[in-house]
Amino acid sequence: VPSRAWWKEATIYQIFPISFFDSNGDGIGDLNGIYAKLDYLKDLGVDVLWLSPIYRSPLADMGYDISDFRDIDPRYGTLADWDNLLSGVHERGMKLMMDLVVNHTSDEHQWFLDSRSSKSDPKRDWYIWRPPRYDDDGNRQPPNNWRSVFQGSAWEYDEITEEYYLHLFVSKQPDLNWENADVRDAVWDFMQFWTDRGCDGFRLDVIDLLSKAEGLPDAPITSPDEVYQPAVIHYANGPKIHEYIKEMDKKVLSKYDLITVGEASFTQKMSEFDGYVLPSNNELNMVFHFQLMDVDFPKEGNSRLPLKHKDWTLAEFRQVVVKWQNYKREEGFWNTVYIENHDHARSVTRFGDDSEEWRAKSAKMLAILEISQSGTLYIYQGQELGLKNLPRTWGIEEYKDIASQIYYKKKKLLIDEAVDMSDILDGFQRNARDHARVPMQWNSSAHAGFTSGEPWMRVNEDYQTWNVAAQLKDNDSVHSFWKHALNLRKAHEVLIYGDFSDISNSHEEVFAYIRTLENSSALVLLNFKKTDVIFSLDSKSDWTGFRHVLGNYGGDEGDEIGVASGSNDIRLRGFE
Ligand code: TEU
Ligand code: CA
């Protein structure tokens, strides 16, 4: 039995502030807007809010490019607004987590402005600078062949000092040099600035990228048609990563009762997660892995091609969930459970069926999948409503994410070579990050009640019927279902702490499992298809005690399952 902890039982709700709620009509969501919705979140059953970055930022990558770690971006509000939000959160018995982006800063951060100013500046070594290489023809080239996550070289040439700096993301996000102890001290410093102010925890952005391979060697050529090569093997989980996180624990985390989750999106090998998560290592509470999120992305070498879609099977999906649910439980490894965030398309579109007929049913089925797994549960804004992807009819100009824009431009440059832009947009419609970033749908008034002005990003078309106000009034809505399901999870510890045993028997459409904790068991049967299926329970087991507690067809709570037919075959309706 895993040890108990408040952060294991918590339901965490991720807010993408720019699109949550605009309190002053400038079209941009803000801190006072979040404050205005605290009762809504409390009522849903949320324990912890995680805010995507709200620090001062040019918003080149939506705040994941910070120019001042100790201030709020004026578009979101002020430090006083943050304090006010925090007290509102605490008054309601909830907690507040901040997003900590410390692999890189904005190129507009004072540290970087100093660093780039001259080779002898004291901050020079705070970033990763290297002289050019020259090819056989004497042309200037980047120091190595690494490709940035968002396309092109991971290096940017800077005229001022005639050297290149490393940026694993866009060029406006220069990577910090974690080898430098002053950089680390500066990070511990501002982490304490926030904990002293009352923040309850951190989500640590791309935590697996802080330490790069010694000597920054060239990556092997895995994309022969391209100049720059995927280089995850050289920039993820480098030699000093655990030294750094242990230092973070010693200097900051261990001094408070915080919730910590690292985003380890570039880590693949299971054993590489151990260092971060096993309690004996004193690093983080848990990590986000991307193995489930990657199930419908094509792969190129060891990197994902995120703006394209590949078909997935339930077998692949199930294999990831089962592996994680059982991973090193005896040693205290603790999971995260999530199926949406600001970097991914909507789950009902990806893993359910977002047609009018099946949308609510399949969104509720996915809710059951989420509340019945072991781990800390994360919900992303709008997931509780069954929000779906934006329509295919929207043109490229509606996609605001820098990742989408860069990718599109790169393909457009190749258009002579018969790149079909409608194929590109098909891929975007499936898997762009933008789907999660449209304004939240509050009601049926203009712009979904998100703003009284012009929203920074267009609102999805379906808001007239798919919105908070409508769903709050409807007992059968996706929202009402989530609320009920979250309460149920809280009422039954087995759902949070129980052992997980897959009993799907390689069924093509059904994911079936049993959770067990001491004397209680929960049987979960999920049909991932829109047609009826038959699932046969293992005849060696005794199913007679199981009663129906939650289902997306409703109405039969309390009934014994399966036995009615006198056989072990159970019929599940579409997405039941
Ligand atoms: O994401 C890191 C990351 O793994 C993504 O870039 C991912 O590869 C991509 O979204 C495709 O799924 C974090 C943040 O969550 C993201 O919003 C930032 O853009 C990125 O770091 C840089 O800070
Ligand atoms: Ca605003």
C-alpha cells in the first residue's frame, strides 16, 4: 500500500491564464479573471490550481519565455493581484502551483541582455555560447548539428560578439547554463521568492533538459534529408541532471511542504524516470511522461513529429497505461494521471469521438478512465466540459501557437517541392497545441462570455451549446458527470491508492482492469468503440459482489453487474 500524502489525493486543475477568463475586456485572460471563477473550480471538486506561466514575458511562447521571474506580466495583472488570488484560493481550502520555466529564459531577460553584451560580461557564462564552426568552403556554421524542438538549428548567431547561443526551443528562448553555480543560486533565490509569498508548489517545465551532454557533440544523422538533426540523446537527462535537482531539493523544496511535478517529456527509458520520482532520491513528487500523449504522433528517429497524426490502437494505448500503473509501486514510485494539457489537442477528439452523437458519452468514458487510475489527477481547463478541437475550416491565421506558425512557414518555403498545405492543415486539425488554447467557453453570449472585448484568439464555434452555464444546469452534462466522478474518487481510496491489474485479455475495444486496496475492489470496464461489444469476464473469478457505482449510461447504480445474464459475458454499449 503506498504511503498517504495530500498531494497524492489532490485533483489538480490546469489553467492557461490567457484563455481562462478576461476580467477587464482587453481580450486577454488575467489573474482577476481566475479569481472570479474560484467558486466554480471549488464546486467542481478541484484541490489545487496550476497556472501556466504568468510572469513578465514577451509571450513569444505564451509565457514559457520569461523576462522577469519576480514580476507578473502586466497583461495578467500585478503582484498584488497574485496575492489576492492566492488568498482567495487559500480561503476556499485550495492550493496554488506555479509553472517554473528554468531551462531557458526570454532573450529579453536582463540576464541575457547582459550576457550577450560582451564576452567578458559577468553574466556571459550564464547562457551557452560557442564560436562558429566553418565548413570546407569557409562558410560560418553553428557549433553543432542539433535541431531545435521547434525546427531549424538550435543555435542562433549573435552579431554583437560573433558567437552562437543555444536555444532548444525558439531563438527567443536562450538556454541557461546550469553548469554555472551562480545560475543555480539565482534560480533557488526566486523559487524562494514565490514560496515565501505563499505559493504551494511548482510544475517544472522540461526538467529533463537542464543538463546537456559534455562537449555538446554532434547528433547522429537520423534525418538524412535535413541539415539539423534530432538531438534528444544529447540534451535530455544529461550527466548532471540529478545533481541539480538534488541541490534544488536541498536549497528549496525540502524546506516547505510543496507539491512538485516535473515535465519529463523527452525521457523515454523507464529507468530514467526513477531518479526524479523514487522517494529515496529526494527529488520530485512525480513527473509527467509523454508516452500516452505520443500515441498518435508519428516518430522520426527518437523525436516526435507533433503536428502530424498517426492512427493508434487501443492495444498501444493500454500498454502505456498498464506499464505506468504498475511501475515500481513497491519502491514508492508515484504517477501522474492526465490526458490533456496546453500542449495537446482535446482528448475527446483524440481518444473518444467528437461527433454530436458520441461526444458527451465518450468524454464521460474518458473521465472514468482518468478518475479510476492510481496517481495524482490533473484536469485541463475545458476538459470538464468535453471541449473538442477547433474546426478544419479555420485557416492558418487562426493558429496562434509559435510551434504551429514556424512549422507552417517552413513547409510553405518548400511548397515548390509539392508540399500539400491542406495535408499540413489536416495534421494541425488533429494535433496542434492551439486546440487547448482557445478561450474557455463560459456561456452562450458573444465570445462565449470569455471577454467583453475582442478575444486574443478566436473562440471555438460550438460555444452556444457547449459551455459552462448550460452544463451547470444540466444533470446529465459532461460537467455534472465530472463533478460526480471526482467526488466518487475522493470517497473511495481504492481508486487513488489501489493496485492495478489489467484484465483486458487483449480485447481490441475494451480496456478492463481491477483496482484493489485491502478489502475493497473496483472493476472498471471501458468500451473505446461506438458500437456494442461483448466482454467476457474471467470465469475463474467471482464477480457476484460487484455493484454498479458509476456509468455513462446512468440509471443502474446499485445493480449487480454481469450476473443478470447468468454468464460471464457482459455487453457494453457504445463508449460505455
Ligand atoms: O513543453 C515541452 C515539450 O515537450 C513540448 O515542446 C512538446 O514537445 C510539444 O508541445 C509537442 O507536444 C514545455 C511547455 O509545456 C511548452 O508549452 C513550451 O513551449 C516548452 O516547454 C518550452 O518552454
Ligand atoms: Ca484582461
